Amino acid sequence: MSELIKVDFEDGIQIITINRPDARNAINLEAAQAMAAALDELDARDDVRIGVLTGSNNTFSSGMDLKAFAASGERPLIPGRGFAGLNEAPPRKPLIAAVEGYALAGGFEMALACDLIVAARNASFGLPEVKRGLVAGSGGMLRLPRRLPYHVAMEIILTGDMFAAERAHAHGLVNRLTEPGQALDGALDLARAIVRNGPLAVQTAKRIVAEATDWEQAGMFDRQRPLIAHIFTSADAKEGATAFAQKREPVWQGK
């Protein structure tokens, strides 16, 4: 795997680190390809329950590598997966963004493609594409208005100005705030809380929540029913009930 994306494992958690500190962790095509490979590994490994995405050197990501784009027109897009191999096809398993410093442009859009966000108090988000004659076409214009009030989202998208982590937290965009330098630790604490739960249930819950935003209310339970039926007949469901009755921690099988 490319050195531009570092992958580590800890207690069922995959830690993916964007490792281009000299470029403020901007994503080029090589990094996007390596990111796609890391996410494939996240979904493929039975011993890994959840991923955490972060950046090296106290910066999350400044987005697309504009120098590479200006020099050759290179765009870090993976067919069928979009920017960074993530934004158009997030992994089946949950992914947490751990944000220090800046999450800008495609970097912010990567955070939006994650299921949860933990950020340092002094971190900043932003979609500055309009300042460069571009638009936030990797999820910013699509996801942000679903996560924030309309006028707040429009302010961020149309001005291109910075959006402080504390303000993002106040609006519910950020799950947890940490002290500077502690975002990864905070994300790992959150990941461990999720890892303790049934993996089959967690993955199914993520799928339902992600897909149900497009369901009509009249038929939403009919659409949900076949997607959750396997949960109630699973070995994990039996184990969860048995462990509760026996007052012990469950031993999940993921099936």
C-alpha cells in the first residue's frame, strides 16, 4: 500500500491516516487509490468492526491536490467511488472522522462521508471551492444541507468561509469536541463504544439510516422489514439476549 495512506489496527478498529503532511494532507490520485484499498480492507476483514479516518501532523485534509490538478488536470477520483475512493461509496462498516486543524474542500466532504465526526475545539471546516471558481462537487452541496439548517449550509457553501468546530458541534454536525491534539483519542473512545455492540446489528443499522432518508413515509416500514429480518434470527441476537440474562458481556460472531 502507498505510504501516502497509513493503516493501523487496534482492538477491532482500523485507523486510516492521510500521510501527506507537506501538502496539508491533500489528496492526489495515488492517495485516492490507496484510500480505496484501505476501505476495501475495512469491509473485508471479519476482525475489524469500524474505521477511523484522520490526518497526520495535526491536519485532517485540505482536499484535492490543486498543484497536481493545475499541472496535469489530475483529479483524485476513483470510478464508482468518487473523490478519495470514499465520497460516493462509503464503506459498509461505520467510519469516524477524527479532525484536527483543517478539513477543507474535499477534506470536509470526506468528513461528511463519514458516519460520525470527532473534532478538536480549534479545528475548522470549510468549502472554499467558490473562491477558486469551483464547486463542492464531491458531496458538500449534497450532504451539508441534510446535516445543517438550510441557511447555515448555504452560508458555508456560497461564501467559502471557515466554519469553526465549536459552531459545527452546536449545530449537531460534530458528535464530540476534544482538546487540541486529542481528536484521534476521542474518536477511538467512540469507536470502542460501538465495537462493543453486535457487528451485524451495527452494520444493518448504518444501512437503514443511510438509505431511509430517501424512503416515502407511507412505505418505509415495508422497505425496512426485509432488511432487518435476518437480525432477529441471527446468532448474535440470541447471544445478546443470553448474555443479558446471564449478566455477562456478549461474545459476538457477526452472524
